[in-house]
Amino acid sequence: MSASRQGNRRLKNLLIFSCNCLARSRNRWGEYYARCRGRGMPLGKALKAVARKRPKVIYAIMGDKVPYAA
């Protein structure tokens, strides 16, 4: 079973474009991007992986009601 391609295309593009800056930073997002690239993942797939991880982290923070610690 594959993921559906339905969804807000603008939101998806904004997530990916915002990850361009995060991927080049020296925080946990940049480290995650570097690990993805280190495993041989192409540039676009690595950016998409970071973009997919961000909403998961945001949702977990909102569910736990704790401040984000970078």
C-alpha cells in the first residue's frame, strides 16, 4: 500500500521549501538531513524526509503539551 498523493499541494511545497534552510542548519534538523544524505538518499528525498518529520514532531509536542527543546 502506497501513500496517497492527495492533500494540500501548497502546504506540501511550503514544508519542503522551509526545510531548505533547516537542512543547512547545525541543529537536530540539519543532523537528520545529514544522516539521510549519509545513507545515500538523494537531495530531494532527504528534504522530503525532513518535511515529513516536522509535522510529526509538532503533533507530538501539541499532544504532550510540553515546550519544544531543541
